[in-house]
Amino acid sequence: MRVLVVGSGGREHALAWKLAQTCEVFCVPGNPGIGEVAALRDGAIDDSGRLEAICREDKIDLVVFGPERPLIAGIADYLRAKGYAVYGPSAVCAQIEGSKSFAKKLMIERGIPTAKYRDFSEFNEARDYIESEYSAGREVVVKASGEALGKGVVVPTDKDEAIGAAKAMLIDRSLGDAGQLIVVEERLVGREVSLIALCNGLDYLVLPSSKDYKAAFDGGLGPNTGGMGAISPSPDVEEEEFQSWAEKFIRPILDFFAEAGNRYIGTLYAGLILTEEGPKALEFNARFGDPETQAIMPRINGDLGEILYLAAEGKPIPSLEVGPECSATIVLSARGYPGKYEKNIPLPEIRSSEKVIIFHAGTSVMGGQVVSAGGRVLNVTGLALEAKEAVELAYGAIDGRFDERWHYRKDIGR
């Protein structure tokens, strides 16, 4: 089977790496690491005409979308209408990620456990609500409703920071259109776990559990990022119980879209938090997690291409074999991320081995040298029978190789 992966980050490298074990893989636009396992094609991920041309010229059997932006823009719809098998939700279904306000309304309507919330387009109203919540002894989280590339969530330390976040989004337009509507919700306390399901429109297959580390610094401190590391399985849940949660969090979403005549075909990601009252949904995403995918893909066996193709065609999804190994993914970023950071930093020599897999995220080639091209640059995944060993394998491949221009958390999986 000939598969086109759309995207250029670490998630897409992990998908291409796994798919290449059984399929012929192409990728647009890709990165130098992906180029080692797939044929790269030039183009923008939201250029429907270019993507269609690649599908036609390379005789693509299946298109797999990585990032959310082209899904929200309706590129999956366009390619489906042209007759291609596409693994990725329609624009209508991708609203689950494209609008946090839409997602929250849907959660409440379908009885999915989640935090109480209100949404605002006017700063004064948001400020008054935040002040009333803190006066009542309740903390809040401030979220941009729109697509913000993983940077639209602020977990404030106090009332002033919460009001400042609302002002930055609604008045200063720090996140552009993504922040013209914001969600202010109660702050839930607990450990987080990622529930990721492959969906064929009516049914689903849950991937192994994983845990994402979103804060920039050790101990969960600092601003939220796109993710600074991940481990799989999550140490905070029993896998059998975790799999059963899909009936509470995934099934209602699939049923809602199916009833509306828009079957959800693609990956559905539920970010959960384990509270004293049980698991609750923090967010939904319309794609594979990043960096959870980099931790999960090395653990699964079998033909991923066949599974995604059957899902794309709305056919029953076969079961997935999960290996006995544990994994730990460490994200290497340019120092300063998620704020201002240096680019074009030469990468030190670091290669994959049997137990340590290197996935490229924000990289490019300049003058024959692989250099950094984004905030998150490399993902290093350790794989071992014991979780602790997987963590130490990943750190062993990193420690001492990267100078002060680089940053990574030292507590992933620890």
C-alpha cells in the first residue's frame, strides 16, 4: 500500500516510521528524519490542489493527516470528494479541536464528565467572572477557543495572572483569531492521561495509555507547551480500566456526529484528568497526540497501514497487538521555547538504535548540516521491558551531547 503522511513534525516521523514497516510511505513536506523512511514531496499541508496532485502522481492509496490545521480547513473533505481514502476527520468533526467552546457544549450535552465553564468574547465580562470565581475560592484555567497550536491554554498561578491571560487573548489578540472567544473553566486537580482512539465513524480502537508532560520545566512548572515528553503506558491507570473509559469519552462523540450525518473517521484524542470524582475530560483533539505518538508507535505491532485504511473506509477495525515494552519520549527543544528561541542550531550526532529511536520534529538541512528549524526539535524514545530502564535509555542518549542552546526536562518518567 502507498501511504501519504501529511505533516512535518515528530508525530509525523513516528507515523511514517511505523507505516514504513509494511507500506511504501510518502510525506509532505516532511523533515530530514522522515526522509530516511519516506519519499518527501514539496507542498503546504493546507494546499488542497497540491495534495491532490501528489496523490494522483504517486498513486496514493491512503492519506493520513498528522496536524489539525488542514483538518479544520476541510482538506480531508476535499480529498475524499476526489475519491481518495483519507484517515482524518471532516471539517465539521474537526470542530471538536478547532473550537473549545463547541467541544465544551458537546461534552455537557452528551453527559461527558468535564469541568464547569463559561465562554466569553468580551473582556469585561470575563474579568468579572474570573474575579467572582476567585472570590468564591475557586481557581480557573483560561483557554483560547480556537486553534492555537498547543499554546492556547494558560494555567494561572493567581487571579491577576488569569485576568492577564484573558486580556492578552481578548484585547491584545496575542493569539490572533484563536483567542477572539475564550473558555474560562474551573481548574481540576489530578494526574493527566491521554486516551487516543482510532475511529471508523461508528466504532473505535483504543491505543495504549500514555502520559504527556506539557509544562516547559521540571516539576510541571513554567508555561504550557506542545509537550515536553511522554511515557507509555501511563503509570497512573490500570490498562484494562483505562480501555473501558472509551465508552464514556469516545463513544458519545462518535454517536453525536453519526446522528448528525457526519461520521467521525480519524483519530479522536481525549485529554483526561484523574480527579477524586473519577476521570474527567480536559480537551478533545482531532488527531494523534504529540509527543504521545512518538511513545506509542514503538510499542505496537502489526500493519498500521491496514488498520488506518480499513478505518478510512468505514470498515471494522482489527485488534491491535501491543508489545510488552514500556517507552519514554524526551523532547529536545531550542532554549527559550515556547517563547522566542534560536533557529539553525546544528544538531549533534545522534542516531537510532534497537532500543533508542530518534524522531525529528523541527529540523531542516542547511549547507549539508541538519539544523533546528522550530521550537521542539528532536524526540528521543527509549524502549525497554521496565519503565525505569526505558527512561534511562532515552536520557543516556541525550545527556552530555547538547550544549546550553538546548533545553529538555530532566524529570520525564521520573
